[in-house]
Amino acid sequence: MSKVIISSLYDSPVFKMACRQFDQAADAISLPETLRDRTKYPRRCFAVSLPIQRDDGSVTVFEGYRVQHNLSTGPSKGGIRFHQKVTIGEVAALSMWMSWKCSLAGLPYGGAKGGVIVNPTQLSDFELERLARRYMQELIPFIGPDTDVPAPDMGTNEKMMGWMMDTYSNHVGHISPAIVTGKPIALGGSQGRREATGAGVAYLVKAYLADFKISIEQATVAIQGFGNVGSEAALALVEYGAKVIVISDYTVGISNAQGIDIRKALQYISTQRVLKDFEGGDEISNEELLELDCTVLIPAALDRVITPENAPKLRCRVLAEAANGPTTYRADKVLEKRGDIEVIPDVICNAGGVTVSYFEWLQNKQNYYWDKEEVMAKLFKILDKAKHAVEAQKSRFGFSRRLAAQTLGIQRVADAKESRGLFP
Ligand code: GLU
């Protein structure tokens, strides 16, 4: 039963998609009406304007957002996206998914997300620094290590987290590393955080392939998006013995049936910034990539790339959602009906990132640091546990894997809200 969206503030296709998923999950677990809208809608949001002096002396005002969806289960947690197509509705949808993701992984966090409308590739490093610092400066009254803890997302990286941490620390008058995660190691970042999201995706792909009795050595992989998540997933999958036959970024896709040399591609990106003209294979488009014959398809870039139009044409066995929200609600129905593609849904598939963010925050609070082996072992244990819970929920109620994962995440948030009661 789909419901009318009451929020005009967030109204957008991607927010509607997150709400439809929620409604379906709430129906599936018969969530009481009194808890539904409380659990579904974001608790609060901030919109900030960010005047930045450009390198040529001019001033540009950027717009940024932070949506704190839920703080009932802990400080809210989630990345900050720098992208030209950011909208407050998208940020709100992403904040909802953060809530279900943290909850499913059993992390003591609520969900949040931030975004700035900017194409970061068009700004110099100095301009990006000013923007990152200004964004943090504007949010200082509303965030904190026990209130809301940002992290990197699309278009942001550990360098920016370092600037944000420095801005916050200067404000409070002492070093406060737990204000953001995904920082450089020198500033209290965790071993393994940079790799965590991609490594988690690869680990789950390996574990699920074993369940489906598909040999990873025989598996071919197509990855859309070659940022931090896509490239780390590629490296880890190659390490496990899989063959990555296509990679892409927003400029081009590169296909090579013999397997792409991932390290060479990374080297190329480090000087050229984009994959365009990389000579490690033949050029294909991002649309062609999605419809390619492969064992595992990994969308690791934008949301809503698997649509009702291309869903009937997918030719993968496994769809591993490294991106947040890559499959639209209607495309999901097409895949469910087809029944021949195993979906590893985003809220579990990419949960490795926020899980190691949690470890980073813990280490910061304790001032006691772990080695990478310990981080990875603890990460895989949490992912195993979440996977086990999802599979149990799936077979117990006959849900799709996405519905199983989302109902588990939503239920815990709703339980916390019910237990806390309504403030008079
Ligand atoms: N941006 C990442 C995500 O979507 C990581 C969030 C975090 O580490 O807090 O899960």
C-alpha cells in the first residue's frame, strides 16, 4: 500500500523511492501506524549558504545541506556528498538509508547525510579547502561527536575530512578527532577505512557467490564507477581471483575480456583524473556496461541507474549494490519478477564503510588504535552477522533480500523509538 508523501520539503523522485521502500517494509512487518511516520521522516535538516572566495578573487555562494534522519539509536552518522546534482530530497533519502544501514549492522548510530551542490572537479584544492571548512563552520552548532558524525561520500575524501576536523577542533579549542570519520591516518583516521566500503562489497560478493555455488575464479565482474568504492572493490575482487572485465567513470567505460589491469587504471587516474583515453581496453558506454553479460554487476556510482527500462536487459547473475539506491523501486519489481538475478542490496552491500567509520570513532574516543588486521577481522565479522540475519529474515518470511534487509533495519529504529516513548 503506497501512501501520500506529506513532506513537500524533500519532494523528489529519490525521496519518493526511499519512502515507497519504507512503506512496503512497514506493511511487511505490520509496523503500527503510530510509529510509521515518526520512523520514516527525517527528524531535522539544515540548509546553509557557503560563500567562498575563488582563486581569481571573485566570490561564489554554494548551497549545502545536512539532514539528520534519526537520532534515536545514537548520534546520527553519514557522509557528505559534493556533487553538482545534489538536492535536499536526495540527501534526505540517503539519510534514511543510513539509518537502516547502521541499524542493520548493529552500529550504535542513527542516520544522516550531507551534501553541497558543487562539481568538485571544477574547483582547485584551495577552493575545496575553503568550501569544506566553511561547510563545517556552518554546521558546528548542530553537530558533534555525540550528536552527528559526518564522513566522506561521493566527491569528498579524507583530505577534506582532515580540514573539517581541523575547523571543528579550532572552534572547540582542543583536538576533536571523533567529529568526523574517514580522516587521514595522521589525524586519527582508522587503518582500513579508505578500503573499507570496497573491501566490504568484495567480501560479501565472495561470500554470496560461495552460497550460490559460483566459483569466484570463474566470475567476471563489471563495475560502474571507479571512485574510492569501485576501485577498492575491484582490487579486492581481483585479489580473490575474480576477473574485472569492465570499469567506468562518468567519462567512459573500459572493457577488456582478458581482465582490466586495475593498478594500471589507478595509476592512470592519479595523473589524468578520469578514465577517458585509458588504453587498457575498448571503450564502451555506461549504459552498455549495465547490460553486459557478466557474473557480477556492481553499480558503484550514482543512484537510480537500474531503471524499469534496462532492468529487463540486465545479464548478470548477481547485482551487488555498492552505490546507495542504484535500483529504482519499479526496476526492483522487474528484477523480483525475473527471479534470475540475486540482489545484494545497498544497505548491507556497502555497509563496510560506515562500519569502519564506527571503529574509527571508537578508536578516537578511546585514544587507542588498532592495526589493519584487527580492523578487517572485526569488519568481516559484522558483515557476516548482518548477512546471516538478512538470510534468516529472507527465508523466514519469504521476503526478497532487499525487503529482508530493510525490514531488519527499520524494525530496530522503530523499536528504539517505541521504547523511548514520545516526549510530552
Ligand atoms: N558515505 C558512506 C555511506 O554511504 C559512509 C558513511 C560513514 O562512514 O559515515 O555509507
